[in-house]
Amino acid sequence: MPVSARTVVALDALPPYDVIVIGTGAGGGTLAHRLAPSGKRVLVLERGDYLPRERDNWDSTAVFVKAKYRAPEFWLDRHGDEFPPEVNYYVGGNTKFYGAALFRLRPEDFGELRHHDGTSPAWPIDYQDLEPYYTEAEHLYLVHGRHGEDPSEGTSSAQYAYPPVEHAPRIQQLSLDLEKQGLHPFHLPIGVDLTQDESGRATHTSACIRCNRVDGFPCLLLAKSDAQVICVEPALRHPNVEMITNARVTRLETDPTGRSVSTVVARLPGEDEARFSADIVVVACGAVNSAALLLASADDRHPSGLANSSDVVGRHYMRHNNLALMAVSKEPNDTQFQKTLALHDWYVGADDWDYPLGGIQMLGKSDAEQIHGEAPRWAGSVAPDMPFEVLAHHAVDFWLCGEDLPQAGNRVTLEGDGRIRLTLDEGNNTAGLKRLRHKLQHMLGPLGMHEHRLLSRSIYLHKGMPIGATAHQAGTVRFGTDPASSALDVHCKAHDLDNLYVVDTSFFPSIGAVNPSLTAIANALRVGDHLLERLG
């Protein structure tokens, strides 16, 4: 049951919990759901509150231009300059705003993979170790898709439980045109509560209505498979699960031996401080904030921060090399639900390139408000014979995703006042992404697009600031078998502590070139099974 933050201080007198989960996103929310039926006492601490359900949820100006729901905070870059990160503190975490594209990593992503600018390291587990949990995650999060369409994907033990979201006519034509180029487009796996009729339209009982607000917007109808809807609320129906919102965890304290986390300290509204204890503590605050919490918890036994005897906590930050691009169709594009197609033909290489390029997928449909927001950056790039409203009607939107490599110097650190500094080399392994863009650019004519109009949708990446595009953050508390080069073991338990786990995307040793959410969800299920066994 949810607990009012104003009553929390009195909870200090309660006996310890079995598990405390810090964060309610793809990792923490899913883990709470896994643990809920066990009967173990689970406390979930969420930094934010429930997202307000209001008309602005679906307003492009509010969400993208004014960034109404983005966290009102600033981090520092390597030069000490402030920037607004793409983070949202609500029940459900960043899944409230994600596009619900739920891909599996490719089997090659789990092994050592050579790139143009270096090597992507191998994971301590392989694809088959995670495969059963990928299947469970797809079924739990209502993923619509069809295994077998994408030649780059690994084996699957079961088909998706829900059929793919049917393409709108313009996207179906795009798929056919790509096939004529000898390519293998496939239905993008997406988590939505959708029931379709024989024409692909939402039925009258469907929660999802196939609108144009799926990507980057919270869903007013609660029809997108975010962690709040799919996992947190069902978990809270169990009497052994409690959640406290508006509880910002500031540090973790250890017992006198330094081997166990003894206390979770949280700041509540009104500057109240509450202290909680549990047999097991799980951190799932997002890769940046999880690392920051561990660093902020330094003590005499752990002078560099918790789980950090290897000095890797905060290091190897990754966020993908991304491009959001808008092509201009020669024919109008009346599509509303556009996020239904992806292309991975060059995921691990191409005939003219020995290294991975990455993947292409559709974005949510541009509208006039978003294009007006881009207008100052496009001065001189758009013909005067195509007003912005007409441009929006002809827009076809793509997301290009390439792998950035884990580098020790790309890292999260804390300033003396506790502020987060994110040091990032923004030019890491970008050659493949540039080639991917060129391949798309050269296909525009055969795909029915204007050949010289492939425009940046940087508003989707918060005004073109690569460092601010933190939606795919990963890698700051990596797992591995060697305590000298990793912070966590293969079960995502800290090498240095007996009862501390991390289950968001922090554990990634590499990030691949697909959205990381499904891997975080699958891993949370895997770690959940380990915890249930440990708890007996």
C-alpha cells in the first residue's frame, strides 16, 4: 500500500523489512513485482510522486518545448557548466516517458565485439542465460511483436504473447520499399495495452487507441506498458508491499564491519529525515543517480564510496550514440501511431564496413508544435514553399541508435556540495552512426522521400545537447566476475557488501545498440529469482 510521506518518520519504529527497493523504474518496479507474491516485507522508496494526469500529458509544447515534467535540476558537465538532464522523478521512473520500444540485446552484444574505435567488452553471462527472462519480460510488459522477422535477433523460447502493432498505410509502404532494397524491416517490439481488429484499428475495448502520443509522452489512458502500470500498482495490492513517495534516499550506512548496509537514510518533504533497515537493500535509481548514491555513502570502511573498492563506480557511463531525424515524404503521411517498424540489417556490420553500425527504428510522429520548436535551428534548411504545418503532415520520423563504448573517463562524480558532475566524451565511436545516417540518406528517394531533406529532431534530445540525452543511461556500476574490475557479481550483488544489490541499467558492461529497458526488466526478474531463493 502507498504510504503518505508525512507519516513516515513514525515508521522508524517498525521492525526491519526483508527488502528495500530504491526506485520504481524498469529495474526497481519490476523487482518489486517479482518479490510481491512471496509474502516477504518489501518497502519501495520513490524519490518522486505519481505523475499528475492532466491534459498537458499529451501537449507537445508542455512536454517537449517547455519540458514541464523533466526534473527541475541541473547537473554539471566536465567544464563545470550546467545542463538539464533528461530525467523524470515519478512512480514508474523514466518509463513514464519512454517510447516502450522493448528490444532484446542481440547475442553478439553479450560477447566481445570489435568496433571502429575500440572493443565492446563481453558480459559475464551470455544471451541464453537471459533468454528465458526476456520471454517473461515480453509477456509481462505486453510486448507486441513477431519473433523471426529480424535476422539479427537471437533465438526465442516463445513467441510474443501479442501480435505486432499493424503498420499504418504510409509505414506499410515504407516497409515494402525497404524490402525492395533487399533489406529486412520488421515490426518494432512495443509495449502497449492494445487490441486490434482485422484492419489493425484499436477495438472499442482496447485501452490503447493508437494515437500519436506514445513516444516521449506519458499515457493519459495508462495504456503504455510503463513500470507503474505493469508492476508497481499490482505489487502494491499485496499487503506485504509498501511504497513511500517523495522519499529521496541520500545515503546508505553500513554496520561496524562494513560488510552490510544497515540503514537507508531518506529525506522527506519538510526536511524530515527517516531511517529504514532491511535484510537486503536494492538500488535502482538510474545509472547516474545509483552511482551518485553509492559515492555519497562513503564512510571509513568505504572511503571511495560503497561497492567501490575497484574504483569503477561512476565510471564507464554510456548513453548510446543517437540521432533523431525527420524525413519529408513526397506523399502526405497521415500516420498517427508511427512507432511500428525497425531495421537491423547493419547492426553488426555491412558489406562496405567491417564494424557495427547500429539500428534504425521509427519515432513517434512529429506534429506542428514540435516542428515550430525546431524552427530556429532549421533556418534556411526548409524550402519556403512548405510551411511548418505542411511539413508536419509530410514528416516521417526515424531514430538511429549506435553503440558508444564504455570508457573509464566517462564518469559520474560528486562535487563538494553533492552536485552531480557528468564527464563525457561526446565523440566516442560515432563513425558507425554517421555511416548509418548516410545509408538512410541515400535511400530517401527510393523510399518516397525528398532526398535532401533529412532534418534533425534535436528537440527530442533536449535541444541537441548530447550530454543532456540521458534516457538510455547505463554502465556506472558494472557487473563481472573480477572484483578488481567490476562493482557487482553476476547476481548484481556488490562484491564488497553482503546485502547490497543494483538492478537498473547501471550493471551493463556494454550497451549494444538497442533501447536498454527490456534488458533491465529481464535482469530484474533474474535477480528477483535469486533474491527469492536467498530469502527462502
